[in-house]
Amino acid sequence: MKVLGFRGDPNAPRYAVVSEVGGAYSFENKSSDNKLSVPASIGEDADDERLDWLYREATAIFDAHPGIERVVIKQNEYTQSDTKAKRKSAHADAAVVLACAHRGIPVYMKTYASMQTTSKQTKQHAEGRVGKADKYWDTKMADAVNAAWWALRNI
């Protein structure tokens, strides 16, 4: 099975394509694209352009990695003091959900508690479970890896 793990971000969402065959995990985009940097031409308040761009990026990921059967989004941990950045990250999640709906791909939304990790442990867990990306390795990238790993283990 092949799964796309996604972590929204207002400026550079991260994604991980992870597959499992016979109990062996493969981080397919470990050495290639895994960061979606919002083009400079899309302004801070151009939400419609940003969503259209991200929708097209999500469909391009599906085309570049045929056979993705599930998508798991590591969503934000919401609090009473939510920020504009969290809202924009939620918009990114929505664009991916829409792309999945158009492709008939099931989507799951997860938080740290439901993925058996924490914000402090996410990098360590991702490295131990699947490995780390060769570039742009950070907490958000680890969240995408852990989201994909969770689906392979639990769905």
C-alpha cells in the first residue's frame, strides 16, 4: 500500500509518500520533492490563488506517485488562541481534501495523540519508523512521515 502524509503550513506545506511491502517501509520521496513552497507571486492575502495553487500541487503529487490509496493529514492542535497561520494551514488541508475527493482517495485527519507521537518526539519517531528526508527535515516534515506511517500500520 502507498500513502501520502501531509502537513499543512501557511508558506511551505510538507508531504511524504510512504509505501509498505511485506512489512518493509519505503519513504519514496525522501531524496526528492517534499516541500511545497508557495510562489512569491501569491500574496499573503490571496487565499483563492493559494488554494488553487495547492489543489493543483496535490493533484500533481498524485500523478507523480501513482497508486496512492490513502491520505492522512496531520492537522493542527487547536487552542483558544488560534492564529492566522493556523487558519491558513487549515485552508491547505482543505485543498488536499478536495483533491482527494475528486480522485476518490480516502482522507483521514489526525492529531499527535491519535498518531502515537508528540510534537517533541515526532522527528525521533519518524526517523525510527521510516527514516528522515535528505532535505528540509523539520518537525512538519516528520509530521507528514508519521501520518503516512500511521495509515500503513492502522488502516
